Amino acid sequence: MKQPIRILIADDFPMFREGIRMLLGQERKFEIVGEAGNGDELVRVMETTKADIVITDIEMPVMNGIMATKEIKSKHPQSGVIALTMFGDDHLIVEMLDAGANGYLLKSTRKQELIDAIEAVFGGASYFCNSTSLRLSKMIAQTKLGEKNSGTIFSKKEIEIIKLICEQYASKQIAEVTNLTHRTVEKYRDYIMEKTNSKNMVGIVVYAIRHGLFKP
């Protein structure tokens, strides 16, 4: 039996944390390993739990989710961070993604989408709710950096993998679709991150949309 995905929840409302705990606790594939009521506590609890996935609000006292995400991703780059917030403001989406978040959901999301997001991020993909995807696409389309010719040359296989990343495929799924080994896909991913100067999968998505490699 596979080990459950270890999850850490951060939100300044105890009732909301309890609600998420109850929802995810119904799934055997998840294990809630800790909770935090603010960003500072989140960083400290992360040091003891080493959770696979962090689900965090953005607006929290003492330290917000953006600053906490930066600290967590600098110390635990393999752990996934999903923002779960009431706010879909453009600047918050950008700041959270810049901090290294792998996913962004609004609190109006349904249980199944939260589960899908956790599994996608755990598998190495990024995940955005529909509202966030639309906002992100518009922001990228409107930026003056949206030049289609970046001067960077990609192979056909790299282009194929970039498009699959943009469609929120995890590395294992990409391997199945492309008939490559998981390890080979990971090497391609590293090459693509280097070529696009990206820190994570989100960076590849942003680059691809900006330079006309992918259209949402």
C-alpha cells in the first residue's frame, strides 16, 4: 500500500482548518500531519512535519502566506504549496506564484477540485482553478513582455512536453503520453526550466503563454 500524502494546513480560522481536516480525513490517501494559525507557525510546524503538501491561506497574522511560502520553498523545494484563499486578486496570484506556490485555489472550490489539486501538485504538476487560470492568462497576455520570439530554440519533444506541462500533466503522466521513462521526462523538465529561466512548473507555464508556445 502506498504511503499517504502528508498534508499541513494553515489558516487563521480554526473552524476552516477543522473543515479541511474533516474533508480530507475521509480520504485514506491523505494524512493531516499538522496545522498552523499563521505564517510564522506554519514555517515552524513544517520543520517538524516535513509535509509533502502545504495548503495555506494568504492573509494571515504575524507572517502572511506569501512570506511563509518563500521560506518553505527555500528550505523544502520538493514540498508542494497550494494557496487556498478567498482572494483572487491579480497581485496576490502573482506574488504567491513568485514565492514558489505550485497551485492556487479559491475557497469556493469543491472538495473534488481540492483533491485533484493535491494529487496534481504531489505528482509534480501545477494546478490552478478556472478563475485563476483565466486571470493568469489575461495578465500574461496583457504584459508588454508577451513577445512571441524569445530567441530560445526548443526541440519538438521539448515543445510537446511544455504543452503537456501547461495542460497540468504531472511528470508520470507525461511519461505515459510520450512513451518516455519518468527519469527522461524529469531530465527534459530540468532542461526546459534552464532554457526558460524558470524556478518551477509555474514558470514554464508563464513562459509558454508569453512566447506563444501555448494558448489556454
